[in-house]
Amino acid sequence: MRRSTTMEEITPELIASIATRLFREPPPMAAAPLPGFEPPAMSTFPGLPAPPTSLPVASNPAHFPLTAPGYKPGTGGLPVPSVPSEVPRGFGLPHYGVSPPFSMPARPSPSTVPANTSATDGVRAFVERVQSGESLNRSGFCTQDRVLQRFRNVASKSELKLSYASRPFDVNAVRADFPILQQQVHGKPLAWLDNAATTQKPQVVIDAIANYYSRDNSNIHRAAHTLAARSTDAYEGARQKVQNFLGAASPKEIVFARGTTEAINLVARTFGKKFLLPGDEIVLSTLEHHANIVPWQMVARETGAVIRIIPVNDRGEILLTEYENLLGRRTKLVALTHASNSLGTVLPIADMTRIAKRYGARVLIDGAQTVAHIGVNVETLDCDFFVFSGHKIFAPTGIGALFAKHELLDLLPPWQGGGNMIKDVTFEETTYSDPPARFEAGTPSIGDAVGLGAALDYVTRLGLPNIAKYEHELLEYGTEKLSRIDGLRLVGTAREKVGVLSFVLPGKRTEEVGRLLDLEGIAVRAGHHCSQPSLRRFGLESTVRPSLSIYNTHEELDRLAEAVRRIQRL
């Protein structure tokens, strides 16, 4: 008969012991063995990632994506790596201002892990819930089976889950985090290959948003009650997470916006209107999304500024010599996408930023298509503005962020008026708040900001180097599979890409191909992708655009290729 455990015996040390046996690596606390207890073999716990037999060790401790509270890039005893001297070739995913892309992280030494790590807190929180009676049987005892089951349930919700970043990338474990992927469409398993449009949300993000609205919902700032304090802490805590994720110097350099589009419009309506004069030049690339074209056209018409365009070659790559030839003393701003949403081309933004600075130009980087795939340290990169959307990195829609150098934000006027962005208001005069509040008029999207913070935590746990390596493999595999289809034309074959596989089929309308793929349970984007100038460079008005993320599989790409072949024969 299996021995039962009393509530007094359920301690953090006991739970740590179970974690040791389940994961073969304990939380960072002393783990006492459980006398007389032998859990089932690992194979009997479906859904838990298998432990690695060994881990490659990186020589640079900065390769370890530390996720403990208080970690900031470049602080906490971990140096910020420099820009790599060589950019990897092939369908690569280069990192600019962060660690080399495909190195596996090293396990940190005990000295590199802060003592206030959240793992112990998570164990204790679990113990408290167990001791509250959630896992009691009718006799008032908590069986070891129930302890194990409860531990597994808690771990699956990421409360006690050890960092994926210290393990080989396990796509099946990742897919289990995304409830929307468990469904069928038209009787077929859903293959979500529309990630350049938006990404799906892991349960941890959904839970964070639900928890905020069920426990903390309140307007922020200037209230005396507890919920307002908690809500303010959650909102400003999310701002700090964005700061840490981008490697910014201060949370005051982070402004929340509804997304990339609003963030670019904010810069255009403030920096553009304040600093652009007739004849001044704005430099854009051929590869820009409409969101990084239209706001500058509007400002140019109002100020008399001139827009100049960087050409690309037939692979969809920037012509750097032509780019530098465009720059001059009248160049005031260079606004660049980090990666093309229609072609997948990754621009050499480190080189392009450095060149722009020689001419005294400010630089804005649109990171919407790279934030979930390529790490960026904005201080090392030395860009002036960096923008991204939360929904591109597993967060809710309606939230995004602008990074801007603090000395610039101090110079910029408000762009919207209302509450929160003021210090004092009379009918005669208004004085404005300091950044970032100056640019956040009205009630912000607090719950969505909380969701963004949870999404950034999730990506950090996975580790961007791990993500880049896995997605690189998927991209190469998908490119090879589609290239074998007679007549199919891949559009955008740059040597460095994110996971975008745009193509056209002769004699087939792209919208029809997209509809037929949907009948196979495969979700792709078909159309101009809000990048008409980019596609017209290649003589096209639209493409079919499968795009990849962390939860996609080789099997889904096999399904895609087979479905395209069937469509081709129709």
C-alpha cells in the first residue's frame, strides 16, 4: 500500500525533491530526498519535456538568458556582448547587439544567480495551495500521487517550470503552451503559418491577462487604494520588462503605444514636425511596410521634407553602396524595417545605423517582424528609436512600445492631449509631464501591457538563441520543400531572412491559393501584405505568404508543400 503524506510533511524541500526527480535538475534550493519514495519513470509523465543527457557549455556567461527577478541586460554581473564581427551567411537570423545567434546557453554558476530567485517562491506558493486543501483526499491526507499530479499541473502553467532556455528546444512542449493550436479547421489540424500577421498566445499570457482583470483591475497612478497600487505596479513592471528586453538604459525611454503603427506615427508627429524643414530628407528602404511609409509622407507634405528610397537587388537585399550615396547633410532621419514582412529580408541595421550616424542622421528601426526572432540591444545598436507590436511576440493586440533615447524624448512635444500627460492644467496654460508619461495621454491599455510583460518573460525563458536556431532550421527546410515544386516562384531569397516564405504559383490567384490552403487547415496570408512598393519591385501585386514561428513543425511544412502540389494540379 502506498504511503500517504500528512500536510505537515509537505514542505518546499519535499517539492524540490519531486522536481529533482521529474526534471533531473532542482529548483535553486536545498532539496531533501523523500524517504521511501520512488516516483514512476520519466516516460510515465506525458507532456513533460525529457531531460537532456548533457548540455553544451558556452564560454560566455552572457549567452545564458537569465530570467530571475531584477535581471537587466548588461547588469547583474553579466556583460553585454558586442556586435558580432561576422554575420552568419545562409538563411541566417543574425543578432545585432546581442550574443551570437545559434549558441546554446551555458548553465550559470551559483554566483551568477541572484539569491531572490523566483523558483523558491514558486515552490512555496505551490506548497501553500496544497496545504490549503486542494490536493486532499477524503481522509484528509495528501497522497504522493496527488502531490505529483498537482506538481505537474502547476509546472505546466509555468509557475514552477524550469527555464526552457537551459534545455534543447522542444517544439512539442512549446506547442502545448498554446491552446489555440489544439483545434481542427475544416476537419484538419490547424497549422498556423500566418505569424508575420500575428502570433498566437501562450496560456501563461492568457492567464496573466485574466488574473489582472480578476484581481487587480483599476486605473493607474494617483489613487490611494490597494488595487490602484497593484495595477500601477503591474503596468510599470511591464515597462521595465520592455526596457530589459531591448537593453534600454532606463524605463523612462519606453513609451507604450497601441502598436508599431501608432509608435511610428508618434515619432512622425513629434520629431518630424519639430525638426524637419523644407528640403530636409527622410530615407526609407524599398522594403518598408506601409506603416513606415505613409506617416512620413504625411509629415513630408506638411514640412516640405523630401523622401528618398534605398534600392534592393533581385534577391531583396539592400544595396549598401547605393544607400550611402543617398545620405548627405540634409538627411535628418533614416527609418528602416529590421526585416521585410513581405520577403523576410533582414536588413544589416547595425551597419546602416553606423553609416547614418556619420551624416548626423537620426535612426528609427521598425522591429515588428524581428522582435520575436532576433535579439536587439538598442544601446549597442545606437539607434534613436525602436518600435514593435506586442501581438507579433505572443502578446495581445492593441499594445506595443516605442524606445527613444531619453535626451530625445525630453526635446519632443506631446502628440496627444488629455489626462496622465500633464503636470498642471488651467484654462490659460498647461504644463506637461516628463517622459514617458508626456506621450501616454488618457487611460492606457493596462491589461494588455501586463500581457506583453508575460509574453516577454515567456520568450526570455525559451531563449532567443534557441528560437533563432530552431526557426532557421524550419526556414531552410521549408525553402527546400517549396523550391522542389515545379513552377513555384519564391519571392525574396536574401541570404539573411526571418521565417517568411512568400511565393506565387503560375496561373493561380494568390487569394484562391490561400482559400484552398485554408480547406486543408493551413492558415497563410495572401495579398499585398501592406507592402505594395516592395512587391512591385518584383513585378507583383500579391503573394502567398506562409510565415514561421516557434510552434511550427517540419510536419506542417510537409503538409504545406503537399497541399500546394495538389492546388497546382487543379
